[in-house]
Amino acid sequence: MKAQLVTATALVATLATTLAPPPVQASPAAERPPGGEHGWVTSTLRHMSLPQKVGQLFATYVYGGDATEPTAADRAANRAAFGVETPAEVVDQFHLGGICYFSWSHNLDSPRQIATLSNGLQRAAVGDGTKGRVPLLISTDQEQGVVLRMPAPAAQFPGSMALGAGRSPQAAREAAEITGRELRAVGIHQPYAPIADVNVDPGNPVIGVRSFGADPTLVADLTAAQVAGFQDGAGATAVAKHFPGHGDTATDSHTDLPVIDHTRQEWDRIDAPPFRRAIDAGVESIMTAHIVVPALDPSGDPATLSPTILTGVLRGELGFRGVVVTDALNMAAVRRKYGDDRVPVLALKAGADQLLMPPDLRLARDAVLRAVATGELTERRVDESVRRILALKYRQGLARSPLVDVEQAVRTVGAPAHLAAVARVTDPTLTAVRNDAGLLPLRPGRRSVLVTGWNSAAFATVETVAGGFTARDARVTARPATLPSDKVIAETAALAAEHDLTVVLTNKAWDTAVTDPRGTQQRLVAALLGAGRPVVVVAVRDPYDIAYLPGVSTYLATYSYTRAAMDALVRALHGELSPRGRLPVTIATADGSGTVLHPYGHGTSW
């Protein structure tokens, strides 16, 4: 069989290719080459060899901030992962259809660097310009909030659950449009957003604040608004995820295989509406979930590998005609039942088009080629997916203009108008959940303030809040205590007793199984309350923390820890901003009884 594969590959590799797309600079996605989408797609596909077609099905990461001159460490990482040293060589070697940028793979530093990298990778993809060479579709996880990849000066909006608290489709659309514009400026086409999952399980370890909320109608409205913002406003490709719905699970698909026990009726009522609305809004791509949904497919296969779910439900029942991209194939959930050589083949047989981040790219590529050589997959089936991918690239304007203007990227990313919009969108999302003692807003006067608790290295949350108090003439002590030891808890409580006010930040304090196994955040808050001075507790991620913090009378939720969110918090504490956010989820008591502590839609103000 190996000999057959080599022979087939050698034969298709001899096909002649001609006609180079002009190497012009970036233009709007609406600019199309003569001949139209069908003509370009058909002509391009006709000139592609089988390895080139199969390469189009894969999108993966590469190491390095420059396409041809990565650091020595990134060269070594590429060599270990792909057998070649530079990002450009990875693209050329595997005929890749897409690249996904990450900070950990050193792709994202500054607007100039990212735009230059994108151009270098596109030149590697197009090569000599022959028709079998196709520009890349470049992606990243720019959900905003707690999942964002583009560093400052990029506009850093609040995430989905914050937008859910703000209840404004217009704000959700504006955030998506500006995000999409900045991504397009640096050569990124797919933001892998919006999140269409309905987060009905407070213990969900993987979605949580990445969801707009627990109400299917709210999630559907904001999902559709963001699809319009990304696509109609910015010319980017929206990617609704994770189909058929990852919101009701207490299992993280990065580490295990979740099972969603919704009945078919529950799925239709809870999970389906946001995806239906996304499709109605014209979403061009949908990402699969590595989850088992027995009501949709009793086989036990994850949705990513299920023909019943992807072809039967998504394409057949919901009528989706765009590109189906898998969630990352290096996640544990999709690898539990089948080997890494089988997963990409089964995903294609199920109806997926774009295969994201297989753990071994060469193994995955060769497995698909072998499946075609043996007849398990037909070349016609491969062509179906390649056609969808090429059509998407055409609509992105890549057939004519794969390159971006680097200087324009520098001017666009973090433009003053964009940063002003960040504050405008963020302010109405802040939610005051409790103000039982009437502590807020703080009365005028000079006071001593301790700011402590969870701290983000990237956003310096404790220091940012402390700086806000200092600017308002308070005497401030900033003491980060992310997961404090017993000694630090005791020392911090002693400090609280010496201050007029303590502000403590928490992040997933409810999650004593994974995030905070020793319950240190809960114990820190209890110790601070025991100091006998006023305490303001602020959940900078999941709003559910309050259920695990008895005795707290003053509690706010920001849903993310961006600088804009922390700035809005400080202004609200001082009465300069009236909290307007309303809970987009229900907060139940921690005893598992289902008793409602704070209902959906709750929020107070001053």
C-alpha cells in the first residue's frame, strides 16, 4: 500500500500548472478578479495536484515571528514539529491552506511584525504564482475578553458574557467590526469567533464567560450581530463555534471527551437557535465541537467525526453551505477513540472541510492521501471541501490581493477611534450584583485602600485598580495574591485591618477542582472579611464566584480583566459610572440544590 501511495503522489505531482495571480497589495475583500468566484475556483482547482488539494484542507500553527528568519529556538521547534526550519518552508512543504497564529508560537508581537509575517507567509504560499499555488487563510482566536491573541495596541474589547450583560446587539456588532478590521489590517482573515454556545452549566470549565450567556435568544441575537460585524462590517470570516453546542458540560474537551445529555427537544430549544441565527445571518464558517451528543448521534463518536451531526444535522437540517472547520485535532477529546492517523480521515468523511492543528501534520496529511489512494476517500470528496475553501478565499479577496499594506496596518491597529469604542462598549457591561450595605458608591474623602487578590501578568489587574485609586488621591497598597499561601492570606488580612477599604479580585474562585484546588481565593476573601473593615469583592471572570463566598455584601462582576474593564470598575466604585449590566446567567447556590441566589437579569445600580 505504501508503494501505491508513492506512485499516486508522483503521478499527480507531474501535473502542469500555469497562470500567476498578480502580486498586488491589499484591497477590500469585495474586490474580485475578472471571471467571478466560480471561474476562479474551478480554474484553480483544475490545476492543483492531489497533494496540493490535500494541503488546502489543513490549517496549523508555525513557530516564529518572521516567515524566513525565525529565531534559533523557533527553527528548532519547527524542525521538531514539521521537519523544516522556517514558517515559509512549512507552508511550502505541506501546501498548507491555512495558518493559525498564537502568542506561544511567537507569531504575535506588534502590528508591523504581524503584517510582515502574514505577507511573508502569503509569498511562500503563492510561490512562483502558478495556479496550483493558493494564498493562505490566516486565523487566530480573537474572541476578546479572556481569549484574545492580538496584544496592545490592538483594541481589547470585553468578551462575550460581558456583552451579554450589556444586552446590546449594536455594541456586539461594533466590537466585532472593529476587531475584524484590525485583524484584516495585519493579514488575519478568520477570528474564530463568535461563540454560539449557550452556557447553561455554571461549572463549565471550558466555555463560561466565553459564551454570551444562558438564554438561547440572547445568545442567538448577539451571535447574529457579531456575524454581521465581522463579515459585513469588516470583511472578515466569522466562525460560529462550537457546533452542536458546548455550553452544558462540566468536562473540558481539551483534556477529556464531554457528553451532552440534552434530549433532541432540549437541543432544538437551547443549543440550536444561535447556530440557526448565525446561518440565517450568512456565517461563512462553523467550527465543530469534540463532544458526544447521544440525542443527535448515539454512536459515541464526537461531533467532529459524526456524519450524522455534520452532514445530517448541520448541512441537511440547518442548511449550512459554508466551510466546516474542526476544533483543534490535538485536543484529547477527539483522540480518545481513534488514532491520530484516523481522525483527519474520519472528520472529512463526516463532512468537515478544514482540519485544524493535527498533532502530527505529516502523519495526518499522509493518512488523507492514503485514504484517497485506497478509495476510502474519493478525490471528488476532497474537491468538495477544497472548493468551499477556495470560494471562501475568493470572497476574502485573496485571489487578487493576498498581501497587506504594513504601514496601513500600523495606522489601523489601536487607532484612537477604536480605543474610544472599547470604553464605550465596556462601560455598560459592568454588573453590580450586591450592594447590601450601601457601601457604593464610595463617599468623597481621602482614604487608605488595599487592592489585592487575583492578578494578571499581562494586564496587571491589581496594579491597574490600585492606580485608579491613587489617581483619586487615595493612599493605596497593592498586594497581588493570585493563589496565596496560608502565610500570605494571614499577612494580607492583617493589612486589610490597617486600611479603610479593601478591594479583592477573584478569578474562578468557584473552581476548586482545577483552577484553585486548595480553595485559596475563598479562604482569602473569608480572612479579609474577618478583618472587620469594608470589603468590595470583584469577580474578574465568572460571575458565579459569589455563591462560594459567604458573607460578602458588596460584589461586582466584570467578566474579563482587560484594562478597560478595570477602568470602568474604578469609575463605578467612585460614582463616576452607574453600573448598567444585568446578569446574563443565573447564579445558583453552591450546595447543588438548584436554589437561585441571583436570577438571570439581576443587577443593581447607583
